[in-house]
Amino acid sequence: MERFQRLKNAGTGCRHIRVDSPFQRNLDHQLLTAASPDTQLRGNKTMATHLARFLPALILCTFLVMFTGHARAQAPGTPQAGNDNTAALGDQNKAGAPATSEHHELGTDGVSATITVLRTDRPFPVGGSAFVQIKLKSTARNKRVGAELVFETETAEIRDVSGERLKLRKEGTVHIASVEQIAPRKPRIVIVEIALRGGDTPNKLKVTLRKPGGTGESATLGWKVANCAAEFYSHIVKVRRGSGAGLADAIKAARSKDRTRPGRWLFPPRLKIAGASRKCVRSVKHWNKRRGRYQYRCTRYETVSQPAAGTVTRVKAERGIYNFASRYVSARARDRELSQTRDSGWATNRVSQNLQGFLKQKSHPAICTGVIPFFNYFDERMEGFLKRATKFDDMAGKAASLAQLRTSEAIDAVKVEPGGHPGWGSAPLDLPQGAGEKALKNQVEALAQLANDAELRQRIYQADNVFGALRAMSDFFGTDAGKTVAGPVQTIMYRALSAIEAADYIGTVNRHYADLRHALSGSMSTIRQAHANNCTCGG
């Protein structure tokens, strides 16, 4: 009975054989009941009858399972599992450009060899590995044979020769692999790993198939080699000495306060226009995160009296510029978002440390590997920083345009004053053209002409930057000479100087972002382009 139970279990394991249900029910009944001797005798006869029908199907099922497993294990050209070089050969086939196979056929008495080399349209890197697969087959009918594979190279280096039941010996630089007992219909696979070297001489490998101790046929294999890593590394060195050299200084400058600035406005924006009166007719309650309490903010005003002639009513965009600049006036031209406790500051610090480590590494054959995924990770971390840098670009442009507008208005207003402008002689009052920090400083110099003070103009000319020129103007208005400037002229000058001061603060922080973006994103963009141009080696 135990034997029939095993037969039953074996039968259910073969999915392609359908066991007849009456026999199955009868067999279960016989195995699970203990009957009288007569009943057992009748059951034994029944089981013997069905066994005669079932046994051929069981034998056929077992044969099919063994045959398919053997075929999968010994498929021609299939590398053997567990071999590191075989796995590397598969990786080489998947990586880089689409690969094609190059085949060579060798033969000797009773043995044939098929040599397969993977090729792409790219050269191989210096120091990289190339792989050769050799499939040995017995051509002798019903006979096991042996053979030897001889590997010779003068330029490349043979790193490894591996295969099943392989005996390897060396005679100088020559590697000899002995393969015994190659059975018919059971090919043997040998994998050779070659380390490629640089130089003008091509990398070649000579493969000879022979009977043990005899002579045989040979094939010579060659690989094109390029020093991709060295070319790419030369560009890394240029970035290290260029934009990468200022990375640490750019981060330090962006996080440091400008101690020469007082942390307050020199020319506070006058949100209430001179000569005009307004009252709030609608306000909303909102939570102020900085002060930790609710505040009321006016959303609608009503004009009680009209502004004086010659004044310009501020629009919502202008208020936005002053509110944006106020954050950096109190922070002394530093964006708190770049501190290490904020997202943008943490990201720039982390990326800069990893980027500096990448730029300082020494040259090695695998330096081209993994660069793009490495920088893609950096781009994800830098997304918030780059969005904020774009915001500063936009606000800096708007602030510079406002400063130019207010300066132009001041000059035009003074030109129409009775008796002409109070400038020096016939010096023209023209709006300075240009952009950036130099243009803002020239605008301060143009406004200084309206004060008709030679000493003031000399101080502004000698100022190191825009803020130094603005400080000279602020000091002037605190002197007796500054108090002699007519009220309308002083008011319109004050408004223009407020716009210039806002543009200076926003522009200073924006330059910190520009320096960081050049040192971080600019360095990575240059390396990406160098990688695309020079890392053209492949398997």
C-alpha cells in the first residue's frame, strides 16, 4: 500500500497526465479502508489492473521532466550559473551601445570550437575588461575526447580563464587550458577575461585549439582601445581649478551677513504718498508666523485727499518689491534660506561636499562610470535652490527697472523746475544707461547732481559699491548742506534713492545665488558635457 501511495503522489506531480477519476476513487478507497481478506484480495486485483494502465504514463512523464531539465541545463552557448566572468559577459552585452557578436570557428581531430566576442561601435576603455566565450563540442561519434586551448597575448593581460572541470597552467605569458572528457551533445564553455592596455599597439589575443601536446588551428582577436578616462579626467581638473575652486567661498559668502550694513533702511520706502491722505475701508485677519499672533491687513483703501502735483502713486508691484527687499535689509544682504537649517542651505551644503570630493579624486579607469546618475541625484536635491534662484533673478530685474524709473522721474521733475536744475554749470542731467551694480552706482551719482554739492559727488565717486554711495547720500542729508535742498527736490530724490537701495539689496543676494549656481550647477553642466564628449568607450 505504501508503494501505491508513492505512485499516486508521483502521478499527481506530473501536470500533463490526467488520471482517470474512477481509478482515483478506487485507489483512495483501497488505501483508506481496512477490509476483510476477501475484500483486500479483490482490491489488490483491481489495483494491479489499473497499475498496468498507469505505469506507462508515469514512465513517460518522468522521462519528459528529465529531458527538458537536461536540455535547459545544456543549451548550446548558455553560460554556466555561478561563474562571475560569465555574469560579467552578460552585463557587457547589456551595457553601452547595442552589441553584435563576432564568431570564429576552429577545429581539430574530434573537437570543434566556436569563439564568440561581443562588439559595439565604441572602443574599449583602457584598463577595462573584454570577454571571450569559447564553446567546445565533440565531433567524434559516441566518444568522449579532450583538447587544449592556448592563449597568447603581448599587449593585453589575461586576467582569468574559467570553465567547468578545467585545468589551467602557465608557461611564461602563455596560458594553457586543458579540457578533458568532452561528451557528444554536451558542449563545454570556457570564458576568458582580458584586461586591455593603452598605447599605440592594438590589443590582441591569439587563441589556438589543439590536441594535447600537438598543433592545431588558431584565430587572432583584436580590440580597439581609447583612453576615455584620461580625457575626461583632464576636464575634471579644469573644473576643479575653475568654477569648482570658488565653491567653498561662494557658500561662505552667501551665508555671511554684510557687517558694513546697519540692518535697517537708509531710505525707508514711504508707503504713504506725500500730500495724500487715505483711510482703510476693508481689512482681513491673518496669522503672522514671524510674530506668532494674528494681525489685520488692509486690503482696500479710500483716498481722502489727492496727492500733491508731481508725485507718483505706488502700485501693487512696487509694494511687492519693497516688501521683498525688507527681508534682506534686516538680514544684512543674506538670505536665511541658505543657512544649514533650511532646505536650500542643506541641499547646497550636501551637494557641494560631494561635488568637491568628486573633483578631488584621482584618475582611474572607471572614472566615467556612474557620473550621470550621480549628478541626476544632485539635480533632484538642488530643485528647490534653483527655483529660489530663478525668483531672485526675476525680482532683481524688476527692482532694477523700478530704480531706473524713479531716477528718471527725479531728473525729469528737476528739469522743469523754474530757473532750471541746480546742477553744475551746463552739465546735462541724463539717465545713466546699463545694468547691474555699476548702473545703480551711476544713478546715485546722477541724483547727487541735483544737490549741487561737489564734495558729495566726490564721496560718491570714491565709494567702493552702491551701498557706500547710498551711505554718502544719507550722511549728506543729515548735514546743513543737505537741508538746503528744496523740499520737492529732496522728496523726489528720496523716493528714487529708496528704489535704488531696494535694488541693491536684492541684487546683492541675487549675486550670491548666481555665484553658487555657477559653482554648483555650472560645474556639473560642464562635467556632463565633458562626459558626453569623451566617455565614448563601451563594451
